[in-house]
Amino acid sequence: MSVFIKAYRFALDPTPTQEAALRSHCGGQRYAFNWGLAQVKVNLDQRAAEKSYGIPDVQVTPAVSWSAYSLRKAWNQAKHEVAPWWSENSKEAYASGLANLATALTNWQSSRTNSRRGPKARFPKFKGKRARSSCRFTTGAFGLTDDRRHVRLPRIGEVRAHESTRKLVRHLQRGTARIRSATVSHQSGRWFCAFSVEITRIDQVSRFPDRVVGVDLGVKSLAVLSTGQVVPNPRHFDVARRDLRRLQRQAARRIGPDKRTGQAPSNRWRRTQARIARLHGRVSNARRDGLHKLTTDLVRRFGVIVLENLNVSGMLRNRRLASHISGVGMSELRRQTTYKTAWNGVQLVVANRWYPSSKTCSDCGAVKAKLPLRVRVYNCDECGFVLDRDLNAARNLASLVGEDIGGTSAASCAGTKTSPLETHVRPTSCGQRVTPREDPR
């Protein structure tokens, strides 16, 4: 038995009254975030000013604690004065805003002390009314209704969903799922509700444990498999670019906002921007749907999947290919493959970033010194083997596993520049618990 954290996201169809309540809750979350940030910023500026005058540390104004508990306590003491309308919304709206602030401040402090990995986190900024609206509920009467068509939210009531909620309802009725939280958000002109669910399920075993496939990602084709299958790149953004240009030219003719003069945008400009946002949303949804179908097909047909550890951020520095690489979604494909292999008992192998999969001959093993990107057909100088460049790379990736699938050990070779394998994951046999990032599918 394994426990996974999974997310179910449903598009909502609220009534005008419910939509006003949703906007009010998201506005309360933003207001609490800005209020807490103002308190912390004033305290930090005061302490910095006192230290600049040479005041001893023992006499400096005490620091304000920015933990979620301390911020909520301070908010409860001041909410009657700063927000006399606070009772119109659920208390979770304000608690979620303060919790987000506590997380942002903690990340900023950890980055300053170099105790946080990844890029540097900046100091939080105040949220405007046009920022992404969201609100999280962790307590209260939230969940799903028995009719499988409505979502229940605190202080808002039952909101109709655009699609059936039967998949999550069945888990709840069987007792194999527990809803942890519900997050309401407004994206591209639509309201969504995402449930974070803790699901208990039996460890899965792949139906085809001996089937190995190497996956080579690219721009011309979305993916080329070592079996010879070519997954075409739908190029969703390129298809929508014509409509996007037309809408952006239309928005340029409207009266937009101007911070220097304080000019407010016109209603026609707002409507055009909403259409642009919906277009971007359709492109994003189509891309994500295609990646979900591809990754699900891979974990169902194969027992071992080999991917490359691509430096996507470095590839985006190529100004000629950056737009096309971004439209593929390479990082998203690897993320989906990582948690789906863990859920289905499939083995995931990630090749080292420095492994020359494209320059190596899949027939004799000879490695070329150089292979320009414009050369799309691999021609071996040693044995004369000719094959498509991407298919040759996919076959080299599949050959990394070898005949004995379970005999390859990555612990001895991970982290070295010459190692062909960087990570070797077998979640079912090793008994690892994998908790991927929440995903709506």
C-alpha cells in the first residue's frame, strides 16, 4: 500500500451571486497578504534605520515574527479596525493569504542565508487587483456533493461544476481518499476548484516489465521512440499565433492603462485582454492534454522508460529556437513521466546530461566529435550505418538499460560527468514513497 498526494481540478460554473462571493474571498486573501507584508516591511525598515544611527542591538525595535501563526494572531487583533467587513468572508480567505506571505518571507530569508536551493527568492511584493486570484480552504464544510455535479465551499455554498466529479466521489465512497484542502482560482476568465487529496492505493506492477523504450525529445517531432514511432509536434502556439497577433494589434488601438498619468484602461481594452488570456489558456490546455496522453501511453505500454536530463533553461538561450522549445513542454513531460511511473510501477531511467546520445552510433558504438544540429541524418564514419538522427539517439538511450533491467546500479555512477546514467528509479521494488507536485489529471 502506498499513499500519494493527488490533485483533482474542476472547472466551475458559478451564478452571478456566487461569482461575487468568490471574488470577495480572493480579494480578502489579497488584502490580508498586503496587510501582513506592510507590517513586516515597516518593522524591517524601522530596524534598519535604528541600526544605521548606531543604536545597540539590545535597544533596537524587536523583530516581528512572520510565521503563519504569528501573522494570523496579529490579524485577529487588528481585523476589526483595518477590515470591518471581514465577517463577509470565511476566515480561511485571510488565513490563506497570511500563510502564503509566511512562505514567501521564509523563502526570501532562506535565500539570503544560502540555505535554500535554486534561484534566489526576492522579497515579496504587494499584490494588485489584477494579480492571479486564488483562495485556499483547509477547514470548514468543503467537499463534493452526492449528485457528482456540484462543489461545496464554505460561506459560498454548492457551486455547479462543468464536468462530473465521479472519479473523486468514487474514491471517497470507497474510503481510499481524504480531501486535505480546496483551492479556488480564477484563470483565463474561468473559475477552478482544485482539491488536494490523499489517496491510498495498492502498489502497481507493470504489465510489461521487460519492455524498454528510449524517448528522444525534439522540436521537429515532439518525441521519437526507440521502437520507431514518431510523435508529431502539434505546435499549438504556432497555430494560435495568427489570432494572437490580431488581438494584440486590436489591444494596441484601445486605451490602455498608464501609470505615469494615472489613466485607467477602457472597457474595450479589458475585453480584448480577456480574449488574449483565453487564447493563451486554450493553448496551454491543449499542450498539457497532449503531454498527458503521451506519458500515459508510455507507462501503459512499457516497463522501462529512458529519458534525457535536458538543460531546458540553457536551451532557451538560443534566440532562434527559444519559442519552439518553450512550446514543446519538455520539463512538463519529464515531470508527468516521473510521477506516473511511480504510480504504475514502471521503472524510470534518466540518462546523464553529458551522454552523447545523438553523436553515438547505435550500431557499432562509434562516437563522432561533432554533429551540427542542422544534420538530421546520422551517417557513421566507421561502419557506414545511416539512420535518422532522433531515432538513433532514442535507440542509444534504450541501450543504456541493457539486457538485465534490474542489474544496473546508478548509485555508483550518478553525479559523474562520464556516467551514462544519472538516476535509476524503481519505486515499486525499492519501496520509495513518491509525492509529486499536485496535478489536475
